[in-house]
Amino acid sequence: MILPYSPFLCVITDEAFCPVTLAEEALKGGAAMIQLRHKDASGSQLFNWAVEIRKRCRKYKALFIINDRVDIAMASRSDGVHLGQLDMPADAARKLLGKSRIIGISASSPAEALIAEKNGADYIGFGHIYPTSSKEKGFLPIGPESLREAASLVSLPLIAIGGINVENAASLIDLGASGVAVISAVSRDKEPASAAHELVRAIQNRNV
């Protein structure tokens, strides 16, 4: 499985909204990757959502990634899984998913990015770059310079995350990110599809 052409937008579902509806709107706006994330949902509910989102991602020729749950990724035939630092090790996930599925790993420092690359990640979710209220974090924002450093050290695609909006997204691509991932910048907008479209336009039409 191949990641979208750089630069691209990944939209992560927001637990405050229906993930299927949000995914549909994000895809209409041009998102090339959807990540289903819901920490409190049951396995049954996650699977049902995953099946519906996968259908929509196929319609729009976008990738569909499951957060944390390798079992849901396998059962729903998603394109892959995104793992945090405390989730299943990447090598164990690879044995279950096979070589054709995508495995992303979260990293919050250049050192963690190097380890993720060594452990077999296909991409790295790097952040949080800026302050964010979408997810509880136990550490301060790492800043865009950390992204620049990580990009100089690893050969994997980096997806920047954390406090990203239409004003700062393009600069992160210029620093070496292959894509940006957002939650509230799309989900909390009155018109999520338009918000996604503006983000895509910002990263693809930047001055280079």
C-alpha cells in the first residue's frame, strides 16, 4: 500500500461528532487519508464505523487508517493502523497485518522518529507541533524546528500533527512534512468540507 502523493491532508475523527459523517465531509473537501480514532467506543461500534468509512474512502480513492486497534484494522480490511508509543509494537503488528498494510507510528521527538523508522513504520505522525485542545498531552508542543530536524534524519514520510490550521499548514510542508493531520480544524468548522478544501489548497498551492 502506498501513501498519497505529497503534500496531503489526513483528517482524524473527532469523538464529539459522528465519525462517518465527518469522514464523508472531509473526503468531499479533498482529504487523502482518514484516521478513525475513538478511545471510548466499543469494538463493535468501531467495527461498524470502520466498515462505513472504508466504503467512503474507496469511493473517494483515499486511504483509511485505524487508530490503535490492529484487530479492527484486520476485520474491517482498512488500509492500515496507526500506533502510539504505548500501543502494540510495530513488528508484532506487521506480523498480523502483513507487508501490504500501512503502519504509522507516533513520535514526539527526532529520536523517537528514528526508532519508529528502525522498527518498520511506513510513516511517522510527528507532533504535537503547536498547542492543541483536541487531545490531552503530557508534554509541551515540540515546535516546527523539531519537525525540520526529524525530516533531516529519517527517510520516512512525516505527517505533522497538533494545532495545525490553514495559516500554518504550508510552512510545515516546507520544513519537510509530507502531509498534515488535523482534528478540530475540520471537525469544529461550521462547514467541514470547505475547511478541508482550504487546508488542501493551502498545502498544495504554497509558494515553492
